[in-house]
Amino acid sequence: MKKIIAIILVLTCLLGVVGCGKTNDNKMYIEPAQLSKEEENIGKLLGLDTDHIIYDFTLEDGVQTMEVNTYILIDGEWDMISGGGQAFEDTTGRIALGYDKIAEGVRVAIQSDNENGATSYIPTIDEDFSKITIGTTKLNNRTKISFDEEIPVVLQIMTTKNGIRNQPIEQFFEPNTLEEYEYVYAITVRFSQKSVSELDAERIR
């Protein structure tokens, strides 16, 4: 089923590829995709809920790498559990994210002029999350892209506490403020003018 949903996300991207080409004076930004009525109807038909989100982005020339990273908060710091760089040189595109509880997996589909594919992170977990409270915040407005800077697009809190309140997406940059919760996850996007090998070398240093 999860593989089917990943394929659906790719198809949804394909339907919206025309919209990916819109620019705004060559400024770099990412924003929630404005889906056509046909795309919305297909999503409803396939049962895609609010936790399947699509973003459009526009970049300047020179991009070499894209990252869509998933993190878990451990001892006040973000620890990457999936993601990493992939070669990417297009100036416009679309990212589709599919998840329910991030702890149980994330599906990422990417569509642009020269890229078309999907990946899934499906962890092996022993925890029972059936009775846990979830609060999810998503990036819901156009946001400026700067090369090499991570942009949080999803922040999800999972806790047994009552009265959970969603945290602003900007809290990604202050992870120590989220330590009171048992499980905190985030998904980010980053673009770079450096190659994948250059970024990997920087991480090793």
C-alpha cells in the first residue's frame, strides 16, 4: 500500500508539472502547491488526506544538490534518520510528502524537468503509537530559499500528554524548547550550489 501511495504522489506531481514552471522575477522560494480542480478531485478519489502535501519551488541557476531530510529530536539536538543530498540542477520543481505518523515512515516524491522519482523511509519500530496524541505544523506560506539553508516544512510532536498545542514551524531552529515532548520529528528541504560530494566531504570534517 505504501508503494502505491508513493506512485500516486509521483503521478500527482506529473499532473502539476506545468505549474512548476511559474517564476517570480527569478526569486527563489518554496510554497504550498496551488492544485487545479482536476488534481484535487484525483486526490479525493485516491483518498489522500491532509498529511499528503505538495510544495512548488523556484530556484536560480547554479543549483547542484537537493536534500529532503527527516529528523528526530534526541537530547535537544536534531538527528537525521533519512534523507541526504541528491544531484539536482533544475530551476523549478515540485515535492510531494506523504506521511501519517512520521515515526512510522515518510514518502518523498520529486518532479521537475529532468527528475521524476519517489523514495520511502520505513523504519523498524517496536513502539505502539496508537494511543499517542499528535500535533503537526506545516509550512503554509511562500518562504524564501537561500542556498545551503534548511527550510523546515513539517514539525510533528507525538506525546502522551494532554492538551498538546502545535508549535510554530520556526521552532525547528530552537530544538531545546521542544524537549518536554517524548517524540519530535521534522522534515526539511535544502538546496545547494555545491555538489553532493562536496557536501559529504564537509560533513566528514
